[in-house]
Amino acid sequence: MLHSSGTYYDGNTSRGVPVQVVAQGDGRVVLRGEGLERDEALADLRLEQPPGHAQPCLHWPDGGMVELADPQLLPLFANRSATRIQGALQWTERHPAGLVAALLLGIASLTGLVVVGLPLLAAGVSAAVPLSLERKLGTTVLAELDKTLLQPSQLPPATRMRLQGLLKKIQPLPPSRRSLELQLRRSSLLGANALCLPGGVLVVTDGLVRLGSDDELLAVLAHEAGHDHHRHPLQMLVRGQGLALVAGLFGDGGKALQGLSQTLVRNAYSRRFELEADREAVATLRRWNRPPEAFFSILDKLERERGATKLPSILLTHPSNQEREARARAGLRSLPP
Amino acid sequence: MAAPHDGHPAGEGTTSTGESDDPWRDLQSTPLSFSGRTGEYFQIWLANLALVVATCGLYTPWARVRSRQYFFAQTRLGGTGFEYRVNPRALLVGWFVIGIGLSLIGTFSDLLASALASAFLPMGRREWLAILLSLTLGLVLQWLILSWLLVQSMRYNASRTLFRNLHFGFGSQPEQRSLWREMLRLIALAVLAIPSFGLLWPYVAWRWRRFQIRHRRFGATPFTFTATPADYRRLHLRALPLLLLSLGSPAPAIGLLVAYGDQQAWLAPLVLLLLLGIMMAFLFGVVWSCWLEAAAARLTWRSIHLGPLRFHCTWTAAELLALRLTNNAVLLFSLGLAWPWVRIRSSRYRLERILISPAGALEGFLGGEREQVSALAEGAFSLEDSLAGVIDISF
């Protein structure tokens, strides 16, 4: 026979009555207090245990409730399904092992989401977006850039013709059947640079055109075309939105952490994209029987122009030149000669 | 034991003596106490976080309910904790349908607006008008929907809050439409307060408080609210010098910049002065908001009556300021990991400085009609977890 003491509240007034609750062997529970005697089947009683250290409450079917002062009666409810779920949650919330389990589960699912889930989602979404809409997006972005970062190109017409000719070299070739659009711009802020916007809008700056030979420019265009072939700009957009949603799950806590970790993940995505585009660049050079060294030499020229950075790669959007070159060479070896 | 209170505010005779010097010393009063522990809440918070991430967010209602249940149970009055009696599964539908729906509508309308804008890139007057019209329509729709949801969520949360096994309540089924209308008016007034340069604000704050309190009841006993718009006006007027100090801090630097900004030698020290002015403005702004928060809380609690119960709040501006500054500093340096510690200590400060009197009267309340309020609306919101959000002192 188990018994507990507690305070009884009948649900009709706020008055509390000190009581003794006795669980008898025959499945009945008897409650006794001043001017009070109730008898109920154990099966009809419900136990509620709030998270943390707080008194468990025993609920009578008519709305009466006992706040239990001790845990003597709790084993009687251990094998109910509602109690089991609550118990599992409470175990996670109370025990060190639960803490570790929750942490591991959280880290594992977060990693899965970021490494597998979001990229899959982004690939699906960007495959479903029609080219016309994507192109419109790219044009809007370009219009925005024209207002801020970019100025009209000052290249002579002959050079422009030459570049359009280079674009034709990568344009009609499989596997990229999407039409590309080359936009030449001058930019004092970006210097020598090339961008790929959604919908196959490629932007090349005057500085880059002056820096590179034809083979090198072909490599750069092929690299940007590789971004387009894999729909990297659109995928980045979707992945970024997804990341923001995931970060939103964390609520108000850890806002500083959110911004930093989002940037780190986005950089990791970006580095992977660069390596993918590099492979397209050397493959294109190989297709036109040009030396793949052209790609590596333009990378070196760009690095010399900007100055090498000493930051660790985790903070950067592009991998180091050594890594890019090594990966691209490895990719070349796997291509059919 | 006190005699049961009927459904009307009793003890009209005691109120007249109430406001004299310090009645709280002689009365048999009892403070709210808060027994939350940082370590315990930290683990609950972490488990919640892990499960939310692991379930792609589906666990969110459970996380929210459990954290609220923790804070309610640890908030104790006369030795008894409060209860938040909710089955999270009921919130899941609301969270899913309304929460996701609202965010989808938001994303969709953003996309639509940018698509419209890029479609008519050289925009004529007609296109501008179309965009303006659709934006207005969207805002009106949001106004109608959100105010309804807000009322329903307040009703739901109140009806699910218990103390000594008696339910709180907010409004009643037949009153729903008038509550909605009042909420529509409140939101409209709050928007109108912007072009009025805040002149309307004390009135809006008073009206919002009155709305929150006078529709609330404990068991069958309604809360009453005795503050007047004049009280709130005086309060905001007394805080005004601090606000002016805050707004005026950068003024000297701006004036000097306008006068001497074209002289190279002066530029650097003047910009430094401007930065200093902006920092002062920020600091005074924080002091102003802490002063206002503390004074408004003291006024509000003083003006709440529940049957024979009176409330007394002793928040001070200086303590709130210290609390807020240390909280933010610790949050920043811990990269957000100190969040549970911040929550616990803020709740402790805010709750333990509220006194209730006479303590003996806690026993004498009668239960009222129990209401079944739909959980749909509450699922959509994540309101304040602590009890202060339910008896509602956070604005």
C-alpha cells in the first residue's frame, strides 16, 4: 500500500485542503482530508508532471486535483503511455546522458540537413525554375549592380568582338545547352573579376580582360559557364534561404552565433561550387585542345593582382589556388583524353 | 479563511485607504517567488533545441509549451505554482496551418512585389498605383487576420493558465467580436501614434493595458483596472526630459558639422564628437526606456484589482538598467549560450518584486465557467513564456 500527502484543490474554489492519498491493493485510490473522503479507480486518475523540479499533480476525472508533496505514488503510473512519453522527455531534460543524446541527435540532424538536405532541396527547386524567370532575376540583379558596383565598359569594339567570339566557343557545346549572355563592365571596386548571375548572365570586368590572354579568358568564361551549367547562383539563393529558415528554428537565443555560422556554411557551399566550376574550365580547355595551364596562370595572375590572403580557408568563399589547381588536375586525369 | 468572493470586485471600502503612504508594511502581503534554476532550464532549453532541429521544427509546439510550463510551475505564490495546461499536439495544427501559412504568404507577396517591380521596370503612374493598391490590400488583410488571431491566442492562453486548479479567462464566447473590434482599434491607434510623433502614445499604452486587464478573470472574479489616461499621460510626461536628452545628444555635433564641416581641419574631431553624441543618445535612450518600463509597471500593478487582492510592484529603473546591460553584455560574450541564464535571472527579478495582499484572500476565489477556446490561433504565435506575459506586464 503506497501513500502520499498533498494538497487537494477541487476546481470550484481556490481553497486548498491538506490530504492523504492512499493507493490500496485493489486498484482503488482513497483520498482523505478534513471533511473530505473520496474513492476512485486508479485507472481513472491522470498524472501530470511539469518539466523541471516541481510537484507532480494527480487529476481526478471530475476536475479535482492533488498537488503531491512526495513521489511515493509515481511508480503506479510508470507504465502508462502518456507517462512514458513525458518520462522520456524528462529523462532527456534531466540526466547528463540525455543531454549528450540530445546534443548528438541535434548535431547529427543539423549536419545532415546542411550537408545533404539543403543541397538536395536547392537542386530540386532550381531545376523547377523556368529559364525565363531565372533570366529575369539575373537581369534585375545586374540592374542593381549597375547602380552600385559596376560602370559601363571602356573596352574598344574589337576587343569586345573578340570576347563574344570566345563566348561562342563555349556556348553551343554540350552539356550546357543554356544560352549565355556576356556583359562587359568596368569596376573600380571589383578590379579584375568575373561574375555569374542567375539565368546565364556572365559579367566580365575590363580589368580582367586586360590581364588575360585569349586562352586564359576562355578558361575564365568556361569557369563562369560551369557555374551556370550547375545553376550555382540560383542554388546559392535557395540554400541561403533554407539556412535562414534553419537558423530561425533556434529562436531568440544565439543570434550572434547564427550570423557567423550561416556565413561559414555559405562559404563552404561556395568553395564546393568553385571547385565544380573549375572542373568545367579545364574540361573546356581540353575540348579545344588548349593547355589547361592557361587556367592556372590566370588564377596566379589574379592572386598577384589582389595579393595573397593569409586567412584560413574556412573564412573564404574561394579555396586556395594550390587546392584549386590540385583538384582541377585530378579532374583532368579522370577525363577521357 | 476568507469568505468566498462573488463575481464582483469586493472591498470598495479598502481601496480608499489603499493609496496613502505605505500600506504594504501593515498588510499581510506575500511576494511572487521564482524557483527556476539556470542549470535545469539550460538542459530543458538544449533538449528542446536538439529535438526541434532533429524534427525539422515539428517539435516547436512541444518545446514552447514545455518551456512555458517550466516557467509557470516555478512561479509560485503562497507556495503554490502556476500551471499551463496545454497539449502541444493541439498547437501543432495551428502552428502548421497558420504559422507556415502566414510565412508563406509573406514570402509569396515579397516575390510577387519584386516580380511586379521587375516586370514593369520603367514604371508609369498606373503601375505604381497597382503596386501601392496591392500592398495596401495586403496590409489591411494582415490587420484583420492578425488582430483576430491575437485575441484568440490571448483567450486560449488565459483559459489554459491555472492557479490552485482554478482557470484564468479572457473575455467570453459572446464577447469575441467586440474584443476583435477593440483589437482592430488598438492596432489602428498604435499605427496612428507614429504620425502624431508619439503624442497619442500614452493614450494607446493606457488603452492597451486596460484591454489586457479588464477582460481577464481568475475563476469567476474579474480583474479591474483603475488607472486613467491622465495617469499614463503624467508618466510619459515625467519621462520626457530623458527622451529629449537622448534625441538632443547628437544635436551640437550636427550643428557644428553643418557650420564648420567644409573645413578639413575640423572634420575629424567633429565626426568624433558626432559619434560621441550618438553613443550618448543610445545610452540616454536605454535609460529612458528602463525608467518608463519600471514606472509603468508600478503604475499598472497598483491599478489592478482582483476581488480583495491588491498588487504592489517595486521595480526600479536603476535595477532594470543594470539587468538589461549585464544581460546584453553576457549574451554577446557567450555568443548567445547564456540565454537560459538571462531568462532565469530576468524572470526572477521581475516576478520577485511583485507583492500581493492580503495573502489570506488567495483561498477564497470561486471557479467560473470553463471555456473551450480553439488552439488554432495560439499555435501561430510565440508569445512571452513567463507568467509576466500572461498576467501580462510585458508590453
